[in-house]
Amino acid sequence: MKLAKYLALTLIAAFSFTNIQAQEDDPILLYSPASQNLLKFNRFLINPTFSTVQEDKSYINLLHRNQSVQFKDNDQTYFLSYSGRIGDRSGLGLSLYTQSIGPVSNIGVLANYAYGVKLSEKSNFTFGGNLAYYSTGLDRNSVDVIDTEDYRLNGTEDSNVLSFQPGFNISYGNFDFGVFAENLFDYNLKTSESLTDFADKTYSAHLQYTHAFDNDSGIMEGSRLMPLARVRMNGQNRYVSVDSDDSQDITFGGSLILDLPKLGWLQGGYDSFYGASAGAGFNINKRLSLGYTMEKGFTTDLEALGVTHEISFAYSFTPNLTEDRVMLEEDYEDELVESEDLDKNELATNEEIAELKRKLAENDAIIEELMFRQDSIEANRQRDLERRFNMVMRMVRNETKGERPDLEEQAEKMFLGKLEKPTVASNGSGKDTYIPNGTNGAESQDKALATTVETPRPTIAQDKVQNTSKRPGSVGQDKVKSRKFRNLEGVQDGYYVVANVYKGGKYMEKFINDMDAKGFATDYIDNPKNGLKYVYLKRYDTWQEAADAHASNMNGSYDGDLWIMNVDNKYTNEAYASNVDKLKEKSAKYDNNVLRQNVVVKDQIATKELTSKTYNIDGVGSGYYIIANVFANPKNANRFVKLLNSYGLSASYFINPENNWRYVYLKRHESWNNALISYYNHLNNSYDDKMWIMRVKPNQLA
């Protein structure tokens, strides 16, 4: 009898803080993890959208929660999880978990997915859900009984439960607001019934603010402070206390985490049901982290059952994704450049950029050495030629005794082949071909050889993004992804509806065969400039025909992404050179006192740190700007912008309020790496004049 009473008291105490149900004598432990302390890892248990909202890393995490350690057969939970972003708009989480309290336990798997849509420049909408499948029932190994033949134990069976918990989040600036239905759908596959009625459903809402510190060095580098407030409307039977008057229909709480990537993190919080908590984590290295949290109840039955411990161990890694978590749909220029020049799985990392700089510096040094050797060889050749010339002329003078200048002149012409008399001085000493060690070695090399080869370098490249200004009476190009290509040898002019871009190989052949099987006359265009092959479904003579085919998805026969490739080979090299001359002629009209070109030159960006200066400024988006020129005169700035745009570039400018200068920029990037790539490839070979990179922070210009 004493053992039976003890077991009964144990179960009653367990029921006081855990949602356990019994249907037809089969005990069920509902999936209901305590997520109030999961501020660093497994955040998708707070809200399904947190696998991508304010998340910049992916990780694998092992979590153990040991609740009310002073109580025998207490609540113990284990999670082995993966979570992180799998794209610029989506996040994924996967978990294996087990929970046990007394003799009742459950074990299962959980999958999380979240997807974000950009509403405006400052706001995003993200929706997601957690899908759990678990088996729950009585663990006979945890039960001490007197009668082992008790039918109430031997007759129990495990139940299989499927649970779905959706949620959404709205981000505006640094604020996040969301709602989470924690047990909207829970279905017992054994009994074909829902485990909870509508009155037992639980809903929670959160409000979060993220403050990122501006420190670029020290322990605060990359740090952020994230306070979070939560309120939960509990189901009628979710938290049932021994004293029914203590049952809580609504619980509220708040938490705060200071994330220091260089060291670890500090966190604290309060929940009206679970109590207060405090914890800390340490980053063992760039990948491994260890965290600990302690929690103590104050106002509920948990107060008498001791403290709760949470221990987590994580392995983190950073995915190769863009900094802008949700991109604007109409921002197709960046998408086209990325698909053409950079594979999404091959975006440059900081280490690769540093390696690129090092190799460029080595190449400059090699070029400098080769130029020096070439100069030395040329100088030796000229000296030898002059020596032989002088020797021949001395022989002629000795034979004629200086009395036949006509023979001397004839001998000189025969020796030189009617060329000018060679001199060492005319070749130069090599200082004209000296290339300073830096990233602009190739540019300096062009300047060094300018006296020999008078070939002006083009300012506007032949490949450029088509101007997307609206055309009346036709499908607007601002709604159609398009790109213009010029001087593609052997390619007929026209408008090609492109379905995919490859570097060749079996995947391209498979795609072409699949399209041919669907009735398309598929072919591809080989661009020798970048080595890419553009697979198109059909060619049209006019823009309107191609735009109509794009809008109708090829009359509904193709459901993938399409864009239009405009091939225009009518633009000859002579016309191109003429446009370059016009650009130089118009640029020459600008007065030197108002045209301030290239405040920071190319080699300064790559070889030394830029000294930053901060200005208060409004109306300028944050990012890294590719600057082409700086003007003090507004008219000159406008003329220069119109001139650049007339050649297919998307130039614009912003005003620095401190000096009222106009900074003409060619493109804006969200990250330094992407800006540096555009700088080195001259905006996809579309601009060859000098340019530099300027970073603009929110409401500040740096």
C-alpha cells in the first residue's frame, strides 16, 4: 500500500507541471518543450520562423534540460538538432528528441521550415511551421509495481501522434513581431482522434528588438543585444496546478541575450510559470560553443521541486549566402550578374578575397620583373646595334678618308633599312615602364606602353544590362528580366528566351534533351567572354514577341524561370570607339575645379586600410557603393550621370551634406565581398575607368 501511495503521489506531482493525458487507459505525454531559455540555439522552438529571422549561422546542437532536479522521476528532455538558413529567404530545422517524466515518455522527430517574403525596404513577412511525429506511452522499466501481472500495466499500448505548429513573423526595421500556434493540430494515429479540443489549444506571441553594435574591433565586434517579450494563452488543461486556483490561463515572460561572437553570450529571463533564469555560453573556438542555463520557479508548484539545469553543446558554421536575407523580387540585375559570373555555391569568402589580393600582388611583381628584363634586353639590343652601326660608318670613313659624304649617307641608309638612327637614349631608361607594386599593375602597364601603342581603352563595355525604362504600348521591360549582349560572333541578332545558363557538361545536355522532348526547339549560345552557355527555348525578331512569350511562360508549356537575352551585333567597333571619343570629349568640358575624380585610387583600396570619416546623412541606403566621380557642380553631375546611363549603365548619385558634393555611383552592394568582386571585374567588364568603393552605414556616410 505504501508503494502504491508513493507511486500515486509521484504521478500527481508530475501531472502538476507536465501535460500528460490518458485516453482509454493509454498514457500520453504531449509534445510541449519548454522553450523560454532557447535564445541562442534551437530558437525555432520559440517560433518556427526563427530558423531564418535574425539568424546568420547554421549549427548542430545537443541540448539537455533537467527540470526540478530535487524531484525523483523528474522531467528530462534531450534534443539533437540542426538549424540554419538554406537560402536567402528560407530556413530549416531538424530534431531528434526524447522526453520523459516518471514512467511516461515520448520519442520522436521534428522538422522545421520557414520562408520569408520582402514587403518593402524595411519590412519582411516570414511564415513557417514545425511538424512533429512521436511515439508516447508507458515505460515499464521505470515503474516499480507489486503485481507484475496487473492488467492495467500489461494492457497499455504506445500511441503515435502527428503534430503541426504553424507561426508567422513580421519584421520592420529592428523589430520582430510574431504569433505561434503551439498545438494547432495534434492527431492520435492510433485512435484517429485529436488529442486536444479547441479550448485546449495554446497560442503565443512575441515582440523582439535587435540592436547591433557598431564596433568593428575588440570583444564587441559583431555583437548584438536582443530583448524578447512573450505572452502565451494556455489551453484549459495545459498547466494544471494541484490547487485549481493556481491554474494559469495566460503566462507572460521576457528574456535578454547579449551575443558576443568573439567570446560567447550572456542571457537572462523570467517566465511567470517556470520562474527566473540566467545563463552564459562560451565559444571554445570559431566552431564549438558550450552553454549553461539555470532556472528557478517562484510562484507555481515548481518552487518546491528544486532548480532546473540546461546544458547545450553546439557546432556552428556560416552558410555562403547573401547578407540581405530577403531580396527584392525586382532587383534582378544582381541576380543576373550572380547567375552569370558566380555560382551560388562559389561566392567568395574573406579568405578567398585575401588570397586573390595576394595573387594579384604577386602577378604585379612578376609583370614588373618581366618588363624590367624586356627593357634590359631591348637596351642591350639597341646598344649592340649602335655599336655595329658606328663600326660600319668608321670603316666607310676610313676608306673614303671623309671625302665622300654621299657614300656615307648611302651606307647609313643600307644599314638602317631607311629607319631612324638608333640611340640608347631614345629607348628610355626603364622608368617609363616601371610598375608600382600594387593592384593596378595592369593599368600602369598600359600607361607605360602608351607611347608605343596608341590604343584607347574603352570606357563602356560591350556587355551591359539593358536599360529598363518603360515603353508605352508594350510589356514593360522593368517587369521582365533582360540583358543585352553585343559582338557575339556567329550569333544572329534578336531576342532569345533563355531558360538556363550552364558551363557545359551532362547537366546541360540533359536539360536540352528534356526540353526537346517537350516540343521546344532548344539550342544554346556560347559566350566566349565568360565561358557560359545560354540555353534558350526560342528566338524572336522583336522585343514584344519575346516579352509576350515570357509573360505567358511559352504559352503555358514551361513553368520555370525565364529571361530575355537581347543579342545586338550591329554595334560595331568603329561606332564603339566613336562613343568612347564622345565620352572623352564631353568629359573634357568639365572644369577641373568642379570635377574631382578618383579621390581614392584603386591600389589604395587593396593595399591599405581606408581611413573612414563619418557624416550624418538622411535618405541614403546602407551598403558599399562603387563610386565613379565626385562633383561640386550639380549640372556636371547630372550630365555625367545621363552620359553613363546612355551607354547602358545604371548610374546615380547622392549628396554629402558636409561639403554638398555629388558622389556619382555605378552600383550598390550589401556586402564588402560582392563590392570588391565588382571592383575587380570592372562591373562585369562594363566600366574600365578608375573607380573606388565607399561604405555607407544607416544614416551615416563612412
